[in-house]
Amino acid sequence: MLPLSPPGLESLYLATRRIYPDQPNPLQVAAVVKFWLGGPDPLDYISMYSNPGNHQLGIPPHWHYISFGLSDLHGDGRVHERGNQEGPSGFGFELTFRLKRDAGETSPPTWPANLLQSLAKYVFNSGNTFCAGDHVSWHAALDGSESIIQHMLLTSDAQLQTISTPCGTVDFVQVVGVCKEELQAVQRWKGVGVLNILKNIPRMGGGGPWLVTDMRRGESMVELEPNAVQIIEAGIDADGSNLSGVTGNCSWAEAMNGACGGALIEDESLKVSSEDKSPTYSHSRGTFGLGDSLESTELLQAKVLEGVQLTFNAESGSLLPLVIRGRIKHGRHFTFKSATSPSVITFVAESVTGTFVDPDKPYVAHGPWLQVLIKEEDVDQLLDELQCLTGSPETVSLPKTFCWDRQNLSITVVPDSVTPLKPPMFNVDS
């Protein structure tokens, strides 16, 4: 008997019917012109289910949105390369979202479908996939309101487990709306740790065990959970940070005769723009790192530099204390990749292997990719001086330059613009 629909699509339908047997024909938002026919929206459908929640478990009634199109629905090569049952289907996942249902609400809002389409466009355009532990810095209320829920974390959907289809395996990655303070905690520590705090917040403020997004939530997890700060700080000290890279706004220049006041040899194509303040996507599976940054520079010669001058916009610069405390102090590396130029800057600890740098040559450029070795003896000094960047950008007068003559290193942080959002940046966790 022939399937009722294409093989990948039928497998997804069967998975959703197992948890919503009473909703065989849910409301759907569908692409007017399918992506494989030249349409702009990569998701063929977003289904919207009514979930009753579970009061005893602290799970509120909500709308459950499920995407169709990041995995291979058709199996005939029209969108994704043909795979097999053992490998991932298409990108290997679909997105879901759980939105708290207002009392008396009888139909689901459609803005989450637009949000999922935007995330899917990023995946199709960049080739970067999402998985549990990633985060997305969006810089605007997810529903376009005045809500404080302006960013996203990603986790595994509580009800939809990994499935096998004739086109390959599919995970279900749930989008969770969070506020600025929660996003910053993820960047400083790890997504899984913050999600666990949110799951256990009383009064369902964090969405309960299924992490239902409440766009009307007016308090951060720090306000809802008195012990949150202590848990996060202890986690950073014990684990460091899982964030190993960010695509933002950065540039570097070689400094001759000392980085503080010396002559700079600049490449105009590597300069940072202070006018971009963009959404930020993160990736726990790591789409670039020490090795991957070599993709376009393999034939270039490494160049030892006497000194360097680094420039970051405010959002990227605010991560510098995290780089030192959460990564370098734990013997790890951290990469800034420019969203507007070929420039790449990787900070590495002395214990990191496979690098171009060592204590005798702490600054080495490989084409547009610069590696900066932070020596153990310098870690505390740099952290003390950069710590002022941790707080709100309004507390630091920008532009601000930090100079270390002995190390022939200077870092300048320039203001973010308040102009409308431009195309997104992305982060990498590992």
C-alpha cells in the first residue's frame, strides 16, 4: 500500500499523531510557494497543536508548533541530498516551539510560525544546524511586543523523541524564549545548566519541565529563583564556559614598535563596523574552531607578529571577560569570527595543542586568521582589567582601549549602533 504522503513527511505525521491522536488535522501554516518551486520559505508546513499541559507537573496549557522541512520530507532530492536510514534526514532535525495559551484563547497565534521560518532560513543559508544547548540572541521581542522575552535557547523536545524515517533520522529541537539575563548566563556558563534552573522555577515562571514560553513573563530567572546567581557562579568556576566561539564584529591589525601607540599595519577588509547589532546564533556541535577556521586559508603562510591591536563592537567585547574566565583559565580556546569581513581572532590558552602560537611567538596570523596566546602569568591581569565589560554597556564609556605594553597587546571596544537589526551573527558552543 502506498503511503498517504511522501515518506519523510509521513514519518513526521506518525510521530505527531502518537502524542496528539485526537488532532489528526491540526491547523497549519503552509508556504504559499514551496521552497523547491522557488519560494522563499524553506519550511513546507508548521503544524499547530493544542496541548492541555499538566497542572500537577507545573506544565501550563499551551500551543505546540512543529516544523516540516528541515528534514528530508520527499526523499527524491528536490530539497535535500538523498540520504539513507542510518544518516541524518536532511539537516537531521525539525524545530518545535511551545507557547503558553492565554485563558479563553481558541486559536493559536501565527507569529511563532514566522519565527521558525526565520530560523530555518538561517540554517538553509548558512548550512549550520541547531541542537540542544545552542542559543540565539535575537535583540527583539519574539512576538514583536514589549516583552522581555527577546532571545532563545534550544533544547530537546520533551515529547518528541528522535525518529527513524526512510530518509534518515530526525531530532526535534525545541525553541525556548528567554530574557537577556538568561542569555548572558548561558554565554558565561552553559545552556543545559540554565535550562535546568528554568525547569525548576516555582509558579511555572520558567515554563515547567517542558519549558513552555510565556511571552507575558515579566521577571528573569534571577528574580524568580533566589539561588540562581550562586548556582551559575559555582558552575562557571567548576565547569568554565561551553561557549567556544562567536561570529560578531571584530578586526585585528599588526602593531609595530608596541601595540599601545605604535604604528599599525591595517587591512581595510578586516576592519570592524560599529554599526551592526545583530541576532546571534549558537551551535553546540561547533561549525568552526581551531581547525575549521583554516578552510579558506590552507595555502597561506603563517606570519609571526610583534604585537597586535584588536577591535570589537560592544556586544562582542562584552564577552571578553567570559573568554578569560570561562575558557582560557580552564585551558581552552575561544574564536571571534567577523560577520562583515574575513577576520578571525582565536584566543588560546598555553595548554591548547595544535596551534601556531607558543610563549615565544604569542601572535601568529594565518591569512585573515589571528591566533593570540594568553600566557598563564597574564590571565589574572587581563581579567581584572576587562571585568568592567561584563555589566551593561551603558556602564562603560565607549570607545574604550585597554593597553598592555609588556605583552604588545591592545584591545579597543567600540559602541554598538542603535540602527535597525541587520543579518544575524552566530555563536558556537563546545
